[in-house]
Amino acid sequence: MEKYTQYRDRSTGISPFMPHKTPTSTTSLILHAFIFAFRLPLFLFYSAVYFLLLTHLPLPVFARKLLLWGLLGIPGIWWVDLQLDGVKRGSLSQQPPNRVPHPGSVIAAQFTSPVDAIYLAAIFDPVFTVSYPGTTKVRQVSLLSAILLALGPVLLHAPHTSAGHNPHKLVSLRRVVEQNRHRAVVVFPECSTTNGKGILPFSPSLLSAPQDAPIFPVSLRYTPQDITTPVPGAYFSFLWNLLSRPTHLIRVRIAEAVTNRDINSDDDDDYFGAGEEKPTPEQYRVLDRVGEALARLGRNKRVGLTLKDKAAFIEAWSKNGKR
């Protein structure tokens, strides 16, 4: 749309905040309505039982993963195309365990949909974190919070904390990894969702990961793409797009891991804010390697648009009646 051209990346022409719309005929719309009406009560009931009851029980890991696959199965997410970057198809089983995310490693995932967190939990059973622009600190959150984050407002700054008081439990990524050695840790370095067409500039949160912790860039793309949620608060449209279609495809690509071994990250409480030290060129190169890997895996490009641009787009989108 011409009125949103200012929110299109100038160098690539990509609009990462525009929601996807899949054309439908009248016949298919009626069919989708029947599918939606059948699935919605089942999906809501299953989600409520899992997040209000089962998630608080000391279930074994395989049981949690099985239950989450049930949650993915209700909307028809059965077909997953998983591939390791640089590995031939059919040889995944021959790869060593350290070639994929594992306990003690970090997953740097592209952020486009609430399904991202559910799928990552069903495969890797990780710990989830929230990143913020301008700081290496993160906040550890539950799976449900990570899901809702994909539909939440744009956060331009980390929550304010006073001296000696940290109500939001902002800590370094290193601390999260060390306290959860038996699990992988997920970071969404873009800090907010896109429509999957571009990679936003990263938070420096990945720079506070342990120097020996492998950082795996992981790209998740969906077909149809309309289950991405670049616009906050689109709960109904997300549920409609998720539950009204017979099936969805997830295309997952995992790149080789990078580490912070070559940079100085000894300061556990490093904060890149106003008046503080900026990341070094070596540190930027680590973020660049992860960003380039995500762009290559997702077959898209990195963009220069920031969360401030997204916040401005959301304001314009809301004023124009979301049309």
C-alpha cells in the first residue's frame, strides 16, 4: 500500500511489518468456517488444560513434548521440513548431537509467530527469554509468556530498574545458560515479530552468552504465511488463520553454531545503554554472522528498519482502520 511506503526498507524494498493476507473464494471461506468452528473449542480446551494444569505438573520431558505436539496437531501442523544448513537430505540421523541445539546451547530464532515458541518447545524443551533493544540483559519467561509475546506490544526499552532492585529479573544470558545447563535457551534477538520477509536489527543480548556456548541460528517459515503476527493484538485473525485451514507447513533450517569465544564478554552485568560502552567491532561481527545466517536460511534479507519504525507503523495501521 502506498500510504505505508515509508515503512518499507529503502535498500531492499521489503515491508517486514505488513500482515499477510491469503485470498479465498466464497466456497473455501465456507469450508474454512466449518473447520474453524470445529477446531476452536477443542484448541481452547486443550490449551487451557495444558497451560493451567499440566504445565505445572512434574511431567517427564518426553511427555511435555508429546502434549505440545498434540497442541500443534489440532490446527493441522503435521508437516515439518527440517534441514541442517550444509547437510544433505537424508543424512540428518548421521549428524553428531552437537550439530543441533542441545543442553547448554543458545537458539537464536527468527521471530514471526506464536507458533515459533510452541514448535521450539515441542522439539528442544528450551528455556525462553525476552530481549530488549540496547541491552545485553534478558528476562527469562515461561512458554505461555513467549507465545503471548508474539502478539504483544512493541517494547522499545527494557523495563526500568532501580539500584539494587530488579523487579523484572533482568539478567545476562550467561546467567540464564548457567542456571539451566540441562536445557537449551531460546533468544529472539529481533525483540519483536515480523511477517518473515526480513531480519530486523538485533538486540546485543546474544553478546552476553557464555564464550563456550554454541549459538544456533534457527529459521522458521510457514506456508501459508498468514499465521505470522507482525501486528500486535491480532488474536482473532491469528486464530482464524491458524485453525481454519486444513494444514500448515513449517520449514525449519538450522545453521552451524557460532560462539562468543573471540570477544571479551567477561562483564556479566554489561549494559549498552545511555552513557555506557558500545559493542566493539568484534562483537558486531558475531551479531552479523547470526543475522546473515538467519537471512540466508529464511531466503530473505536483513533490513535497516528498527522497532521505532514498527511502533510508528502500528500507530499508522491503527489510525487507518487496519486497511
